[in-house]
Amino acid sequence: MSNPFIKTSDSGHEYIDRSASINRMTIKDLPLYGVDNEVQGKSVSQIFSTGIIAADIRQNSEKLRLNCSDLSDGEVISGMMKALADGNEEALRLSVKYGRRLGLILLSLKTGLKANRAARPDWSDECWYYWGRLKNIILVGGLTSGILGSILKSEALWVFEQAGIEPYNFVMFDNASYIGVMGCASALKERDGSFLVFDFGQTSLKRSVIKKRSGEIIETRALKSLPSKFMSTQFQSKDEERDTAMQLSSYLVKRIFDTVNEIPDDINPEIIISIANYVCDGVLLHPSGGYSKLSLICPNYAEYLANELSGLLRRTITVSLIHDATAAALYFADYTDCACITLGTAFGIGFPETRI
């Protein structure tokens, strides 16, 4: 089955852009009523995300016996997951609620009802046909771990069962926080040496050292994650946005430079970075997300980053940027007829067959 969401750049590399986004789908017509009718008429971004779940937890913190003051969204969700493991009934109710919402979202993709198609004019019939015929969906990300992940999967399957529709084959991977890094590692061109691979997320910068021998990865070492900073998306003026972009860029360059100096190995000059933004041949696509403002510094941010690091390290450095969900999907390159969905800050989408 051909994938209508994968595009090819002028240089011959495959990529996806926001036309593949699930977050922009609106459920105008529910494929199954009586499960959560409140989601009707809303987009995926309005009913399922880390921020939305965290807000729900905060509103029910007393029943969860959680003190959410001064906690990040991720910490709030971790608290709920601990309460779930302890048998808290409110934690179970919230987990079931979002598992069923996940099921309604995926069932909407599978059924492609007329009203939902009309609400997504940038998707052709071929796009809906893809989701209708797709067999396998890999679910990864922070929300898919532990008991919460198991409940999300089981409730999503329950929704399909209630609708009488054959479900996707859901594949889940626990403790999959470094799948993006491993996906990037599979894209390294050089066959031998030690490499730095980064994952620039919305909340943290993951760093890893990858060692290859004769084309095979023989060692992976995770370094301490660092906080993401200067991730603002709302600005009073273009000058303020550009200044924040420069602060973010300086921060990223410094973190990469420090990481190179932190490692005793002779690091290969090929650096690959998974980034929470759509990207094509080093160009950050679409004005959304905390990293997109980096395009104000240079249209091709990968080239800019390579030039900055080459000057600081006094040798030629190459930098490749990979869309984060695509990087996660690359880890599952052996899977066929498959989409990879990341459940984190929002729904991310990547396809294992993409050849970057």
C-alpha cells in the first residue's frame, strides 16, 4: 500500500510535513456514540495531549491525593501514574477516559466518516483509504509506559469492539524514551566510530553516544538529559521572537559543544539530531512549536548549526535534523504496513518506511 503522506525532496530524501498530522483532525461525526460524546466537534489537539490530561489531573487532584503545586505537566502525570499503581479509583477513571478517547480518535481514522472527511479538506480520499486499510499502529511515548499504557491500549481496543470494527494491531513498547535516539542512530552514514545523537524535545534534550563497528551498533550510552529552554511560542513582536530564537540557538550550540568536550572518545564529525518539528533537508517547516522560530536565524538551520559547531570545534562538522516522530518510526524499519504514533506533548506521527 503506497503512503500518500510521504513526500520526496528535491535532493531525493523522503519526509513528511503537517499534512500528515493527526492533531488537526476534527471529529465532526462520532464513529461510536455513548462513549464520550463531549469530543464531538473537537479536534484531536483539543481532546488528547499531555497538557489536557495534566489539566484534568489538576482539577481532580484532591481525589487523586496529589499536590500539583509547582509541578510540570510531566510531573503531574507521573504522580497520577503512581496513584494508578497504588489502586486509586480516580486515577483509574482518568486512565479509562483517555484510553477511550484514544480509541475514538483511531476509530475516526479507521472509519473515515463523511463529515470527518469534509472537516479535513487537505486529506484526499487516498489519505483516508490509507488509514482505513492500515494494519499496524505502534504506540510509543511517555504516556504508553507501565499500567497507564496497558489501560490506554485495552480501552482503545474496547472502543473498536463496541463499534464492531476490526481494530488496528496495536504494538506498544514500555520504557521507550530513547527510541527516537535509536532511530536516528540507524540513519548514521558512517560505518565505524563513536557518534553523538541528540533528541531535542519540547521538555528535554536527550544525549547519547553511539558506537558502530562494520555498520553495526555495538554500544549505546545515554548521557544525562538537559532541560529544554527558550521554547516560547507567543511573542509581542517579531524582534522578540528573533531574540528568543537567538537565545535558543546559542543554548543548543553550547550544549552540543559541551557534550563533545564531555566525551573522552574521538567523536565522529557526523551529528544527527531528532527535533520536535517537521523538517526537510535541514529546513524547519511550518511556524509552530518551540523550535520553528530557529528558521528566523537561517532558512536551513542544519547548515547553520554545522557551521557554528565547525568553527567552535575547529573541524568540519555535519548536522542532520530529523522530525522526532519520524526518528521514532525509523527504529521500527522492519515493520511493514505500519504507522508509528507518539503520545506525548501531542500526537506525533511517523512512518517506518520513510527513507531519509
